[in-house]
Amino acid sequence: MSTLHRAQLLLELEQHQALAEIARREGRSISDLMREIVRQYRVERYQAARKQREMQAIEGLAQIRERLKDEHGVYRGDLLAEVRGEREGEVERIWRGEA
């Protein structure tokens, strides 16, 4: 376990009673419970910040996509079908010994 540091915490009566009841039920100290709460809070904050960064990145990509669409238009063909057709043609040439 890492070194523990003393901190004084002032709680409302209801908060203290709730923590004391949870700690009693779980056979833990209020301090241990508070450490877990702080740990979980930090994880949630990290995840929320990460989600926000990811959403900003997605929004940035959407803006780039719109700009590219405006500048270059949208390809209306079926690119996947075209690539498959080219690949099938290549396989046929290989089988016939032309490649």
C-alpha cells in the first residue's frame, strides 16, 4: 500500500451517516470507503475527459469530411463493387496464365 496522508473532511450529517452505515455493513473504515470513492471519481473524470476529447475529434473529422465533400464532391459509383470486379478480372488473368 502507498503512503497515506491525513486529510480533514467536513460532511453533512446525512452524508456522514450514510458513509458510516456503508462502512459498517462492509466491515470497512470510512477512510477506506472515501479512498475508494476518490479513486472511482478519478476514473470517471478521466473517462469523461477522454470521451469529450474523442467527441471533439469526431466533430473535427466530420468538419473535414464536409469540407472535402464541398471541395471535391461525392463519388456516386459503387467503389466496393468496382474493386471486386477488378480483383475478379485479375484472378481470371492469373488462372489463364496471362499475368
